[in-house]
Amino acid sequence: MKGDPGTRAGETPRHSGPGEGRHRGPHPSSAADPERSLDPAFTDEALDAALRVAPRGALVLAGTAVALLFLGWFLLYFLVFLARGPVS
């Protein structure tokens, strides 16, 4: 294409992905309009319910990871280190 800023003489035009080249200037942000940034399906009750459940799941995930870490350490300690005998 002639005049395309992404090509030089003898080059093939580069592919522009979705969203590239559509906006040529500043466009409005959804943060400027609170009505556009919030989904009307989320009520205060639904948000409160989600915030009660999310930390519990994170704690379960973190606790499981720590338990697996300790289990692996104990397996190494008892099956590898103690099985070799005392250091002398």
C-alpha cells in the first residue's frame, strides 16, 4: 500500500490486529462515566456476597500450597536425609 506508515518501498504491508488503527485520537475513558464502568447486574448485595467468598478461597489455596510444601519437605527429610544415616 502506498502511503501506509508501516511499509517501506518494496515491503509488504504489515498486518494490523484488531483494535489497531481504529482510533486516531483521544477517546473517552469509561472511568470518566461511572454509569458505563459498572455492570448494572451487580447490586450491592451481589458485591458483598462476592467479597465474602473470595478471601476464603484465597486462604484455602494458600493453605493448600503451604501444606504441600511442608509435606514435600518432610518426605525429603525422612526418606532422603534420615535414610542415609548420621553425618560423621
